Amino acid sequence: FAERVIDLVRRADVDPAQIELEVTEGVLIEDDGRVQKAIGKLRAAGFRIALDDFGTGYSSLSYLQRFAVDKIKIDRSFVANIGEGSDSTAIVNAVVTLGRSMGLTVNAEGVETAAQRDFLRAAGCDEMQGFLFSKAVPEAEITKRLQKAPAAT
């Protein structure tokens, strides 16, 4: 898998550093020897690796030790319950602190309210995604939006 992805990206003349591949904990459970080697090859080629749905599977912390990832993505199920008297608030705080202390980018999925955004920002979350920012849009709309966006400096 890793060799095919690396070859495709090279033939397309794309910088692998511009690509982030998301891996779920379920993939890591399947066969960590092969998966670990593939992730290592992809990272060595310059790809960034994100661990998606962090905290919803088994042995999440051991995955952070065994697999070289660049980002952890907090599952939307934790974000949805922030501030509602559940343990989700504590879990989100712990994951953000853990990720930042390990030098990982921390992304929160499923941000739907300004209160969630504000909490996550105050907690130190690096990135957020969810309906608060945009509903899903077709490819043609993304192209239009990018063409209208001011150039990054």
C-alpha cells in the first residue's frame, strides 16, 4: 500500500507533505506489524499521519507509542457532550494536554456550537472541524471557495 501511494503521488508531482492520511484505531488493531511498517514508510516519504476517532477504540495510548503519528483527532462523541455534566469535558482536556505534550497536532471533530469552539480553543486544541464552520459541500463549491479566498502569505 505504502509503495503504491508514494508512487502515485510522485507521478502526480505532488509534495507528500501536503497530504495527510487518516488512520482509524480499527486499522491499527488488524495487523500492527504490516501497518506499522507502512506508516513508517509513508512518514519517511513526507506524508503526515492522523489517528482518527482517538479514544473510541482499545489501547489508544499504546498506539501513540507504537505508531508514529502527527495528529490525533478527538472523536465527535466527546465534543458533542462538552459542558453537559458528562466526563467528556475532562476527556477532551486530557487528550488535548496529552497530544500537545507529545508534540502532536490535536484536531476536534464535530464542532457544532460556538460554546464548543470556545472551550476547545481555551483548552489549546490546534484544529477544529464541524458544521459550525461549514456543512459538507460538493467538489465544485470547494473549488469556487478556494478561487475566491485571499492568498495566504
